[in-house]
Amino acid sequence: MLIKNSKNKNKISFTLLRIVWKLFEIDKKTRNYGTDEPLFEAEIHMIKSIKENEGIHVTGLADLLEVTKGAVSQIVMRLEKKGMVVKDKDDSNQSKLVLKLTPKGETAYVNHEKLHQEFDDLIREILKEASPEHIAFLTDFLDLLDNRIDDYEKGKSE
């Protein structure tokens, strides 16, 4: 289907912005993820990073997430208080502490992954009857949009 006039072009951009806003609102919601503790967006993403980088320490986590060590330390302290994370001595360097998930942290991680899987299933359901060409177009469009937004942001910061 070709875009024939500027009204349709605007409709697509406004629809896309509305969808992005909905996704943002969903992602920033505080959830328990199957535990007795509410977790904020930054906390669950910290749990995910710790789980997917077994044996990581605060400095490594800060480098990975491109944030300060202080920011990581603050979130890790909150996660320790919530019983999600523990610090253990690094077997290869006793002067360093590595971060590990507790069973409660593992539960939160698994349920967070389930939430993402549900979203993936939603997308798959919507696209189940789309042709390979349509899926390729959509994929290319989203990749191009992602790159153009990155370029736009780089231009704004210079």
C-alpha cells in the first residue's frame, strides 16, 4: 500500500509515536515479577544484567551499562535490601566482590523474561500471516528508523 498524501504520512508517524508511548508506559511500570517486592525498571534491568553476566562486579556492570559506579552501587544496595542480589568474594581475586542473584532475584529474572516472551508472542501473532516480503520491509523500516533516530540524536548533541 502506497502512502498517497501527507495526511496518511502524518497518521503513520502519530500512530508510531502513540505505540512507542504505550510501550514506554508499560516498561516503566513497577512490578513484583513473582516476588513480594516491587521492582522499578532500573532494578529489573540491573537484575537482568547481573544474571546474563555471571560473576560481574560493580565496575564491570557500570562499564556494561554505561553508567557510573555510584549509580550501580545505589541500585545494587536497594536490590540487596530487597533480597534479590548478594555480593560474594571473587574466587580469582579475593579483593573484589562479584554480584549474584538470590533465588528471589532468579524468580524476578524469570518472570521478567516471561513478560518479554509474551510481547514477542503478541508480535508473532500479529505477523503470522504476513508475507516474508512484508516482514522484511517492516524489519528494514524499523532498523532504518532506529539508525536515523541515533543520527538525529548525535546531531543534537554536537
